[in-house]
Amino acid sequence: MRKVNTVRRDMRVPVVLDEKVKRYAEEQGHATWSAAYFDLVRKGLEIVQKEQGN
């Protein structure tokens, strides 16, 4: 498996968003909050790109 270059980011998340990501992680079987967050970001970006025709 190829190593992915990464950048560390620290962020504050509103409690309501944190709870929604935790719930999504449990429902989708993600092992970590971060995995669920990245999945949601990826899906959101795919939708935006489709809307923009990219």
C-alpha cells in the first residue's frame, strides 16, 4: 500500500456537528470519527463537483 502525504489540521467542531458525525460513524461502521468525517467530506465534494460539471 502506498503512503499518502498528509497535513495535520486541528479544528474546533460545533457539538451538534460532532454528534452527527458520531452517529454517522456508528451507522456506517466507521472505526473512527475521522474516518466518518473524511467519508462525509469526500461525498460532499463529489456532489459539489457534479453540480459544477467537473
